[in-house]
Amino acid sequence: MIFNTWVYGVFLAGFFILYWLVPRRGRTAALLVGGLVFYTYYLPAHTLLIAALILATYGLGAVMDWLKTRQEDAPLKGFLSMKTVLALSLVLCLGVLAYFKYLKLLAATFDGLILLLRFGAPYQLPDIVIPLGLSFFIFEFVHYLAEVYKGSVPRGSLLEYASFGLFFPTLVAGPIKRFQPFLEQLRNPAGFRLEFVSEGLYRILLGLGKKMIVADSMTYFTGPLVNPLSAAGADCWVAMYAFAIKIYFDFSGYSDIAIGSAKLLGFRVPENFDRPYFQQNISVFWNKWHMSLSSWIRDYLYIPLGGNRGTFLFTLRNLIVAMALCGLWHGAAWNFVVWGLYHGLGMSLYRVYRKKGAPLIKNIERLPAPLIRVLSILITFHFVCFGWVFFATDLGTAFQFLALLF
């Protein structure tokens, strides 16, 4: 189901009533059934996929827990260890993600090389339907497996884990939630309160307004991003700003609906946006934009790559690699990779500026503080806006568009 449809509204209203009529002991099972109905409506075959992934990842987590009762990383029968099971788990999750989301990109890239080199006939691109919300629930499963490996999450039952994986408010559009806070709320369910209704409906209506009134209205102005050669330079500037507005209100609108839907059921899920366009540098922007994704990238990509341990150049490399993968997560096309690299480079340059630009910083700090704040916000906002051009269209069109801007 898609959030801004009448079908979801009817489903949510019906489930809300049934959920609060169910005794507390049965609410975890009710959430699981609700998630299955919600996801099966879109494409029943994909429900089998997510169910199989839930069973497989829960089983692999159980194996890691069982191995933990023995000496840490001690081999079992010569080959099985905690690291081996974690590696198998990641191969499974990321393999499924790669097959459904990125196989077509790899095939198209290979076809492009064949045509460029005139090496032979191109292959037919695979016809693959990407499961709804695939990137979100794969990232939640990876989080769970990584935390089981580190021993930082309590063991839940299969029913609890399945309810976590199929929690329908966050299943297809995030926020990317963490297992331990969710499990605590499952095991200590809140009693019904009227504020759940008022706060939940407020966030849902706010999200629908953001999506259907603001974001969808901006589509009228973003045409030059698709066909820049037919537009004037001024139209391109309007299109760029309109897309910045559209994508923020679109993403944050969906997050608001998800947060409000969860609130109706008495659940707290992470906030996702906190005035990102009003931040004074690109690093803080990423702490305020799609916050559940940013924290996931930090915890499960940037830090495992080495984080800021090691040399300064090593840290910059980790930033760029993590952001490139962040871009690829958003979409299976090279323009998303370039968008991620663009932000990785921007964050790296900001690090260089903070570390090496002491004389420049001292001169800037002589300016009035309000002026510094306004200029910092404007520079950061425009850096982000120029990056959205790569997000919005293919690479060739993006470079044409940026040329017309100036």
C-alpha cells in the first residue's frame, strides 16, 4: 500500500480499531498480521521474500547467539565462527538487495560498454520488479545482525522479530528503526490514550499536506530538470529550488505519515528530519537530513570502514566511500553515485577547512555573528541544491542543466 491513497486510510482506520480491541498479549501477533496484509496488498510474491528473509536472518542471529556461549570466535567443526556467520548473513541480505535493485544497473552498464566498444550484441536487460521498501527492511536486518554479533541487543522471539521486520508504518518509507527500542515497546505495550489519536492524526495530516499540497505542486516547476535545453536560465534556477522544496516535503511528508501511523498504535519511531535547510554546514545538514539513514550510514558503513581512526586522508577516504554508497542506496543509477560522491567530497572539503583553514576562520569570525550565520546557511543550502540536480536526472542532462544555470 502507498501512504497517500484511500486504501491505506481505510486499512489504517480498521487496524487502529482492531489493534486496541485486542488484549495486550495478542498485540504483537496483531502487528505481524497487519504487516502481512499491508505488504501482501502490493505484490503477494514479495511477501514470501520478506518472510523468508525474516526467518533466515533470525535463524542466523540465533546461531551467532548460540556460538556466543562458547569461546568467542572459537571455530566449530573447523569452519563455523561468529565472523563466518555474520559474513554469511551480510552476503544473504546484500545479495538480495543487489539482485533486485542493482542487477539491472550492472546489466545496463555492461550493455553500454559493449555498444561503446562495438564488441557484440547487447544483452536484454532483466525484467525485475523491486520489492516495495526493500532498502529499508534490508538495512534493518543488517542492523539487527550486526548488533547480535556485537552482543548489544537482547534476544527476541521469532514473533517479536517478525513484528519488527513487518511493522507496516515504517516498512516501505522508513524511518529506519532499531531493534532494541522497538522490542522494549513490544514487551511493555502502552495503554490507549487520547493523545495517541490527536498526535498521530496531526502528524499524518501534516505529512499528507507536505506531500500532496506542497511537494506535488512543485512538479509543475521542475520540468527543466528533465529537458533543460528548452528552458531559459531563470527557469533552471526556479526548477532547482522547486526540486529542493519538493524532495524535502516529499521525504519528510512520508516520514510524518509513518511516525503518525506508529503513534496511533502507541509506538515511538525515530524522527527523520530536523530543519535541514537551516543548517550552517554540510556536516550538520547530514545530521538533520534523513536522520535514521545518516545514523545507519555512520554506524554500519563509516565506522566499520575505519571512521576517523587513522590518518586524516584515511578519514576523508572513508567519508567519500560511505557517501558514495549512500547515494547508491537511494537509487540504482550512476547519477545517484555521483550525488553521493558530491556530498562525500563536500564533507571532506569541510573537514579540510576546519582542520587547515585556521587563518581564514579567524578572518571570518571577525564578521558579525548574525551575518556569518546567514551566509553559512545560504552557502550550505546552495551546495545541497546543486547536488539535487544529480539526484533528479541522468548525468548527461544534469551537466547540461548545471551549464545553463550559469
